[in-house]
Amino acid sequence: IEGEYFRVFYKAYKGLPISIQNRIHFMGAVPNAELLGAYQGADVFMNLSVHNDEDYGMSVAEAQFTGLPIGLTDWGGLASFYNSDIPDSTRFIPVRIGKRFKQISLTGVRRVYRQFFNHSMRESRESIASSAYKRFSVNRVSNILSNVLSKDSPEFGGFTELFFKASNATLINTS
């Protein structure tokens, strides 16, 4: 549903040169069966999410697997998609917490659009995809999880004094 969030980005889009506007397509929801074709037909993947549960963006990993450079907000877990092996393939857009809601830098959105569309990428799609495979493949993640699960975790020793003070400060005396 197009609402305020879309309106903000559409305004940023309209502020771009027409040559860049003509290269941007708002796709909305894409059925799973059509995702690969959408990724393969794209030049850049932009994820402008500020959703509070965006700890891992599956669509971001999918885009990288197809070799797309990515533009992301610096919100939540999205920052973990930066890869120093291919530094020019990821750009971040600042988000700050305002009085009533999260605010995305429109200047940052325009800057990222211009960087991707006005400059040729140093990294090829093949190098982006290869790097994504090394970092996010099922085998790689399985190895990381196996390593974590094979380690003994220390037994829980109880809450800290600071935790007790904080929790007691919220108790109401009913006597």
C-alpha cells in the first residue's frame, strides 16, 4: 500500500535528473516465481527498510547472490551486508530516530542513486555474487552454526546487581 513511506521516496526520486528517473522502476511485491528474473534484470538493489525486525534481509542476500550492488539503510542488521572485499558494491543511507518516527536521509537516498547510476561499478556482478556465496551460502552458514553449537556455553550464574536494582525500581509497593 502506497502511503507516507512511499511518498517520501517518490519525492526523492522526482528530485533526481530525468536520465536517472528513467532507469528506476518501482516494482512493489514480486511473486517468488519471478524474483530471479527481477534480480537478473536489475542494475542495483535498494532496500530502504526501517522495519524494527529487519535483522537479516533475505532479499539483500538474494540480490547479492545475483551480483547486484546494494543500497541499504544503515538500520538494524542491514549493516552486516557490507563486505570489505568488495567495498564499492554496498552503499548506506543514514537513518536517525526522530521525535515520532525514524527518519531516512533523502540526501543520502539521492547520493546513493547518483553513485550507482552515474559511475560504473568497479566490482563485476560475478565478483559480488562470488563474495556473497563465500559469506552466505548454506554450507558456510552451516559451518558457522556447527562451530557455535559445538562450544560449551557457561552455566547461568544469575542476574547482576544492576539488573536487580533496575527491576526493583519498577515494582509498586502494594502494602
